[in-house]
Amino acid sequence: MIRTRSANLQGNPLRLDRAQVGKVVALVGLTVLLIVMLFPFLIVFINAIKSPAEYANNGPMSLPQGIYVQGLIDFWNRVDFTNKLINSLVISLTVAIFGVALSLFNAFALGIGRVRGRVWFLVFFLMANTLPQESLAYPLYYFAKFFGIYNSQIAVILVFTVIQSAFGTYLLTSVFSAFPREINEAAMIDGCTKLQLLLRIVMPISMPTLSVLFVFFFIWTWNEFFLPMVLLVSTSKQTVPLAIAVLQGQHNMDATTSSASALLGLLPCLVFFVLFQRTLTKGITAGSIK
């Protein structure tokens, strides 16, 4: 049967041509999509290393005649970018760690423990994911004021840990619901407590999915602007996106300095994504391989 199919395929050049054409079309489409996605980043990078005079004379699409880093240095010093970078790293890493941990415990109770009313809990978490942040501004503002944590990183960390864990709980619950109950029952017979079952069996098996959540939580928190703007007032406590937006609104920045600010705000998140690229790829493809 296999030889017959091979002979038919070799004897039918039209089928081979169609397969090659399909591959070429797919490759061209992916190349075009890659160019479209990378084009804005390329323009930002070119204008970030271009002098204001070059930008004024040749426009934003021209290539720079040399590398002009003074715009990057001026912006770094103007906003105290080191402080803003540390603030964003602390908030994003803390939210990613605690968000994954909270999602893990919630999903273990709902997906494996199968507590009563778990469907309504899932509906609640799903609704929490669909709420716009603008509707949460006033309640969260008064919440932070009441507990005395307004204008502090703790307020931002608490808020985004809960927000991110709502999505993480919903995702992990669907994963844990398909977890083989035979493994859980065998572990309980061998004397495992529920905490040991979670830490020694469920969590190691679910590590690829947890790694994906960690990367997503970090990137999403890093790029947040609206709620940090509501909860953080002091300049010394601002995050990178907030500092960039506030500076551009308060000062008349030229296009090259604006591009420099966008590049500096983008690079840390891009570096983090590149470092965890393998982890992200393994986590996404883990569910398709048995």
C-alpha cells in the first residue's frame, strides 16, 4: 500500500507541484506577516538612534548617517530610568510569581478537589476577565485609600495579582479537570496529603503550563498603564510605561527622543521574552504531545 502511494505520488508531478506551490505561498505569507510586524519596531529603532537634525531634514523613513545615542542618554537621565526600570521589574516579577501561585491553588481546589459550586466560581472568574479596567478605577482607588496602601507598589501588586490570577485560575482549572484521577487516588492511597499531592505530583506535571502563565503575567503587568496611573502618584514609584506617558505629556519632546523612550520601554520586555522563548514554546506545545 505504501509503495503504491509512493509510486502514484512520484508519477504525478502535478500533485508535487501543488504541494510546492502551497509551501511557497505559505512561506511568502509568513514573510509578509513578519515584515508587517517588525516594521514599526524598525522605524522606532531607526529614529531612536537618529539626531533631531537628521530627522528634520530627511524625515522618519530615512536611514541614519551614524549612531546618535544622546537622545537615549537624555531620556534616561530625564526620567531617572534606572528607578523606573527597577519599579517595573519588582512589580512585574512579584505579580507573575504570586499570580501563578494563587492560580495554582485555586485551580487545584476547583479542578481536582472539585469543590461544590465550582461552575459558579468559574463563571465568576470568567466575568472578572471581561471587566474593563476603567470600571475598577474608583473601587480600587477607595480600596487602596481605606487600607492605607495608596501610592505604593503593594497596591499595584495586590490588584494585578488578583486580576491575573482570575485568568490563570480559569485556564488551569480546565487543565486540571482533565488530570487522570487514577494518579490522584494512587497518591492518596500511598499516604500523600493534599498539599503533597499538589506540590509533588500536580505541579511538576503542570510546569509547562505554569511557565507560560508566568511569562504572560510578567509581560501583561509590565505593559499596564491605566491602573498604575490611578494607584501611583509619586514620580519615584512610577513604572516604565507610566513614566514615558507622563513625560511625553508634560514636555515638548521631539520625535527622536520619543522614539528613544519607546525603545527603552520595549527592550526589557523583549529581552525577557527572548530569554523565556523556549519555555514558552514548550509550554504551548506540551498539551499536543502525549
